[in-house]
Amino acid sequence: MHRFFPIVLVVMVLLPIGPSSAQERRGSGRARGESRTSRVVPEPRHGDPRRQSRPESLSGGERRVRESQKGFPRSGARREALRPSLQQHGAVGARAQRRDSQTKEECRRIFSTVQQGLSSGTISSFSGQMAPQVYMNLRGGESGYYSASQAHYVLEGYFKSRKLVNLNFSTIGESEARPYATGSAVFVQRGIREIAQVYVLLGRSGDRWIITQINIY
């Protein structure tokens, strides 16, 4: 028994050493962890280049747009600045509509005069509205370009042998460049009833419309 006493004594001496060392190691580990997590990054001082923001990178188009917007009025002020321009555009549009309406009215009046003149055989009622050079193509009659006075006499001679019973312009093309009217007509020649088509074309001469073509086919 005396032989085992030193061994027991050694074991009793060594037992506290293990746990104490482990606790010390855990404590030291926590201390190191706390020191790592509680490390404070110093704030940059005034004038530190790290605090200065980088200039915004803009494309060439975005830069030009921003430069063009400098000094331009915003929101309500912008609408007030644009209002005179919008009013001007509105006035221009109104004048264009009035001019277009007057053009259509003038062309319809000419077509109505031609219809009545051909129906009654009074060519003089619209001969003053013929162009200096009128193209005519008359079925069973003359064809070609004629002056206004020649066209007048050609049409008078054409309707001496033909009686126009009915003429109705059923289609009116209100083109800005070349207004036209076309419709069916009924002739009586030597007791024979004939149906034909009448086509009248207008052209612009200065500030007025004139008759440039008459076809009966």
C-alpha cells in the first residue's frame, strides 16, 4: 500500500491542472474573439479622400441632356413657358382648317357650275373658269389640248347634236393637289339614248382653281 501512495498523490496533484488549463484557454479564446469583434474602425477625418464621392459617370447623350436642361423652368413654370407656343400652333392649325374648308367649298361650287352648264347647254356659264390650256376627250367628238376660247366652241358644237338629259356628279375627290368630279350622264342623239361618263379635273392657278380637263367617254 505504501507503494501506491506516491501514485495517488501524483494523480491528485495533476487533476486540477486539466480543467483549469481548459478554462483558461476558453477564457483567452473569448477574450481574443471579443477583441476581434469590438475592433473599431476609425472614422476618416475631414478631407479624407475616402469620404469624397466619385463623380457620376454619364454618357455623352445624358450629359448633353442635363446640360440642355440647366436653367429651364420646371413644372408649372415650364407649362407657362410652353403655352404661347401651343397657342401659336393652335392658331396655325385653325387657319389651315379654314383654308382647307374654303378650298373644298370653291371646288364644289365649280363642279356645280359645270354640271348645270352642261345640263342646260350654256357653256358660257363656266368657260371663264377654264385653264389657258384645257385637255378634252369627247366620245364621238374632238380630243386634244385647247385654249379656253377653243374649248368653249368645241363644247358648244358637241352639245348641238346631243341633248344632255341628265348629269349627276356622284363622286367628288377633294384632293389638295388635283380635285376632280365624276358621274354618269344620259344623252339623246338622233332619238337614241346613250349613257356616258363625265370627268372634270381642276388645277391650281395662283390663288384660284380652274378647269384643266373635261372627259366625256
